Amino acid sequence: MHPMRTWLLAAAAAAAIGCSDDNTSPSDGGNGGNGAPAGAITVGNIFFESDHNGTRNPAVDTVAAGAAVTWTWVATGDLPHSVRSEGSPSFTSSPTLTGDGQAYSLTFDAPGTYQYDCVVHGSAMTGTLVVQ
């Protein structure tokens, strides 16, 4: 193989390996780019947003089995929201809550991919939680 082509392939492989860490693995404590823990989710006006990685509608987060996940109502005013388990595996859904500062926490012991939405807003407000 031509020496320049070998060097380019080696550089590309090294770059791919270096970019493959998305900082969502349980081994890093779930802390990623913005320093927020995995499993911290903002409930806003018609959105769920992962405080860990910024994904929104769907909010997507990965946590270790046994980790607590907390949804916190922020800037929601008097608009009600909930965290409703959808599909299987399932989890205990929250009540419908209104007002900033409300929170719902749950510990996820069993690995799986958990889907959720807001009972009031349905598919306009969704999230996915991957428990490893």
C-alpha cells in the first residue's frame, strides 16, 4: 500500500476511535458535555429535554441500572404535564402536575428501553430512557 494512503487510513481510524465516546455510558457516571447527570430531565412547555445531552422531543438519555431519574418542571406556568410510561417495559407513571419546581423521581433497576410521553400532550411531548 502507498505510504501516504497508509498514513491517511491510520489517521482516519484514530479520529474515529477518538470521536466514538458520546459521554453517555454508565461508566463515566453519566456526566457528559454540560456536566449534568444522566437521568436529569426538564419538563417544559410541551417538551421533555435531557439536561445531560440536550436532546428534546424525544428527550433521550442512558443511565446505569439502579440509577434514579428525575423529571423537573421548569417554566411551565399553569400548564399541566405528566410523565406517562408507554409500551413495554413499563414504569410507574407520574400524576399530572402543574407549576414550576414540581419533580418526579424514579429508580430504574431493570435494563431496557423505556418510552414515555405526557398524558396531556401525547406525541407532542415524548422521551426515551435506555437503562443498561
